[in-house]
Amino acid sequence: MSTPSPRPGELSLSPVYPFNQPGEPIKLYAGPIDGLSSTEVAGVVELTCGPRLSLDWKVEGGDFIDFAFRSDVSLVLHRQDGNMQLQGVPRDNDGGWSNGAVFGDADAPLKRIVAHWFNVPRLRGSVDLKQETSDGAYSWQGRARWRFETGGWKITLDVRPDHSDVWADFHGSQIYVMTHVMELCRADGSSFTAHQAEPVMSALHVGLSFALGQWVAPMLPVGLGEQGEILWEDWRSLHCDPAQRRGSAWWYEQETDSLEDFLARAIAEFVDPARRAALRLQMMFAITATVDRGFVEQRITSAAAGLEHIMWQNLVLSGKLTKQEYESRAWPAARLLRKALAEAKIPVDIPDDLLPTVDRYVKKRRSLYGENLDCPDVVTRMRNRIVHPKEDQAELYELEGLVTEVWLAARHYLTLLILNSVGYRGIYRDLRKISGWVGDVGTVPWS
């Protein structure tokens, strides 16, 4: 029987470590391990994927195993591409855990890095993929590859073939699953090092998580040389949220052009170490403030911390205000936030269809006390009620739903200020909305 001719489509990327089922551990090593007893023992090292994400090792027995009473151990793994040393902490006589390790040479010349993404929804790609089956036939996935180039880098992301099945299975669960495989290489095919790629990997990790409003992660990156040999590898686990119901996000998952625009800008910012530190922290605050879990008051304080950070950057470091002006009584928090929003052309009005309780609160304060408040006034006032014990906390709860709407406004402001700071001008989903059609998006206000 002749092999059928493949129809147009690109061959899918192969993960270094096979796709797991939801919650199933990923085996990184199986074989002899030295360093645990006077003789080598058989064991495994695996990435545990539920109910927590951790790097664990286990042994199958041996003579005189006494590591359980040590505070730490050094495991020597005998791999085909060379011995690897992994620091670990015993848990019992059967094994323990590790904070991970980086193997190989971070300055070795690499041709590509293969990384494994966890807990990412299916992204709308632009390229069909084909996979060769054991009998020589092909199977296809429509638009399963997303690829873009920026700053001399080429990034290719392939979805796993059965993504729709595993995605349906794990919603609401405290588990992790490998959903995509990614290849990172230079657009011109030249060599690079893991050190040079690190800002790009970090920008993709934080940037995609910020876009999704929830932590996802590219883990277990493997650096490959000219002949496909492994020259570098990172077994450290990255911050990643479990596969639960996803919360709100400013980015709509079908708008990959907008995602490419944002990630290109984020990658360019992360190349600058000083700018990278600030932007990473701001996006971390925004992710914490966006996710629909935990106490609403906690989300408000996270958003407020992010707003304080970016206001200082946009007003003081940019030279619009002096340090003395920023810290003076003439510039209270509401006025500072209002100015930062005005500089970014972000409206401060209170839409009564999105923030009806805030609108009622403002009208009540105007009627009773003659106060003329806008949304920055309400956001900063309620933040103060939460964090300052001398303030009147009762005001927070005098109108049902007020705290929730303050949170919605705060995360809306913080996200927009971050997008503005990197020059993003694409599609945005209004984070003050908590219902409606998922694809109800518009352009950012300053565009």
C-alpha cells in the first residue's frame, strides 16, 4: 500500500517530554541515581501536575538507603547526553522534592529552544499542521500553529492534537496539563545562547499570563545544538495557576494579531533590564488583581499597589512631577491617578451601565455632602478604607456591590495604564464588564 501524498500543512513540533493527560505527572528521568546511598539506586524524576506543581523524585530501593535523615541530597542522574546533578530534599525513604536545576552551558551556541506550555487555552493559529501516523498516513489540524517574528526572534507555538478533549476535562480542577509545545529560534537561523533568550522567555511567560488574566507557563525548556544535541536544559518550575475556570482577561483569545502586537512590545521592553523589572512587577500586580478568586478586598489592594508603581513611573520618573510634588498634600492619591489617566487618554467617567453602584454612591455623596466625585476619587477612597485602620470601613459596605465595582474599575485602570506604557494600540476587552459576549471588544481609548 502506497503512502498517501500529504496535503498542504506543516509538520507539527514534537515535545521533548510527551504530552501528559490532565494531572498526570511528566517523567523527566528514569534510571540509575547516585548520591543517595553507597551504591546507585533505580529511581525517577518527574514533574508532578496535581494537585500542586512540583519537581519530585522517587527511588525503587537499594542497599543502605540512609538519605531520609539528611537535610538535603545531591542526586546524580546518568543520562545519555551526560551526567546531571540535581539538588534535592528528602521527604521519606521513598524520595523527596527539588527546587529544580539548570543543566548544561547557558552560553553554549544553540539553534533552537523547545519549551512546553501549561494550561493555555487553544490559541487561534494561522497554519494547518499535519502529523505522520505509524502507518505512514497523515492527520491534520486546522490552524493549529501560531507563529510570529519580533526583534530578530521567531516564535512557533503548536497546540496539542487532543487539546479540545483535555481542555473540556480539566475545568474546575486543581491540576496542570501540557497544552502546547513552542520553538524559539533566531529568524535568520543564526546561533544564540540561553542567556540571550532568557528575556524573551520571561516576556512570553509574564506577557501571555497578563493577556489571559491568569498565570500560564512555558516550562522544561531544552536548548538544542546544530545536530539536535541537548546543550542546555532548565528543570525549574515556573509560576502557573491550576487549571480552573478562567477569569476575565483584557485580551480576546481569537485576536492573535493583537496578541502578537502586545508580546512584541513586551519582549522589546524586557530586553532593557531596568524596564523589565518595573513592567514585570506591574503585570504581576495586574494578574493578581484580575483573577476572579480570593477576597475582593485583596484584589483591590493588589491593583492599588500596581497603580502606585506605574503612577510613580509615569509621573515622577518621566519628569511630569517632582518627587516633592508627588508626595505633597497638594497631590492626593485621587489627583495623581486622575493625572496619570489623563496623560494616557483614559476616561475617568462613571458609566452607569458598567458601574451602577459607584454611580449611586457618587450621587448620594453629592446629595448629602455636596461632594463632586469621579471614579479615581472612589477607587482611592475605598482603597484607603481597606488599608488604613483609622478610616471608616463601614463606608465600604454601605451599598451592596460597591466593593466589587471598585475592584473592576481599579483593574481596568491598571491594565490600561500598562498597555499604554508599552505603546499598545490594539484590541481590548473592558475589564469593568462582568457579563456579556466574550468577543465584545474595542480598541484602547488612546488609539
